[in-house]
Amino acid sequence: MAGKKRYGRNAKKRRKIKLAIRIGLVVLLVLGAIGIRNLIVKHKEARIVGKMQGVEVPDFVEPAILDEKANSRSGKQLEAVRGIVVHYVANPGTSAMQNRDYFAGEETVVNAHFVVGLEGEIVQCIPLNEQSVASNWRNADTISIEVCHPDETGQFNEKTMAALTRLTVWLLEECKLKPEDVIRHYDVTGKMCPLYYVEHPEAWEAFIDSLGEAMKK
Ligand SMILES: [Zn+2]
């Protein structure tokens, strides 16, 4: 009887060990799969940042890159491009170039990759692989666009909206992103920026929908 009992106990022990090994293997496999997936994502992200370094902006963008020594240049390389952040300049009636020149000022410590103006002009202020200083903790993984507006409401005019759409669609395609990856500064920090599109979420939704439509073409 005693021997049988011991045999039973050993068999139980062996089953427990086998089960532990199986669980261990499954855990290792899952961790391995997650590791590989992360590596692939990191590789893709690095490739997109690398590509942004050499990408040629379309004709509708006027490059006016800030001096390398400008106070507002972070000089930091983007870690990834996971989104596009839209801002409003909060200075009614100013042009894209005026805002770009403001970024160039000695006292200024903010900037953006692009400014879209009242006539539909688009000015590029910093290289596309560099971090802007616009969107707080999302500077490291987003492209930022400042948008001009005619009055205090912060609503973009028709020409500005058309240019913003054109620029954003180009960026989404270059960076392999979706319209939902376009966010407001408000979505990062809760700041009332871009003002009109925080106060009128339906106008923001309509903009995001229009990007989807434009991308299908
Ligand atoms: Zn903002």
C-alpha cells in the first residue's frame, strides 16, 4: 500500500512538473511573439523617420527652414511618427510667413513643422525628421501644423482649410497613418487649441471625415 501511495504521489508530481513546463513554454512563446512584434513596429517606425529625413516636400509647400541656431529648434530627432497635431496660431489675421518669422525670433521657444496661411500658403519651418516644440509630450512622435485664421473665433477660412487638407493627406500617405491619427492639441493636453475646433467638435469630425474622402481619391 505504502509503495502504491508513493507511486501515486510521484505521478502527481510529474504531472505538475509537465504542466509547469507547458505553461512556461506558452509564456515564452507569447513573450517571444510580443518581442518580435515590437521589433517589427520599431523597425517600421525608424524606417518612416528615416524616410522623412530625405523626403521631398510637394510643390505646394514653401520650405523656409529656421536657422539651425534658432532658439526654438530642438535639434532632437523624431522617435516615430504616430500622429499629426493641428494647432491654431491664436493671432488673428497673421500670415504663415509672419508666424514662421515669429518662430525664428530670439525670444521664441516654440515652433511647428508647418504653418498654413490665410491664402492657402504652406510654409515649412523645421525638417520633417526633427521634433517640433508644439505638442508637449507628443513632440517626440508627431508632426505639428499651425494654422492661421482671420478672426478671434479661430475658424479656418476656405482656402486655409483646403490647404490644410492637402498637406495633411500628403503627410498621412507618407507616414502610413490614418485620418484618426490626426488630432487636436486639445486631445493631448486639454488646451483650447485649435479653439474653434474644440468648441465645435462636429466641425473637427467633418474635417477628419473629409480626410478619409480625400484619401480614397
Ligand atoms: Zn496648440
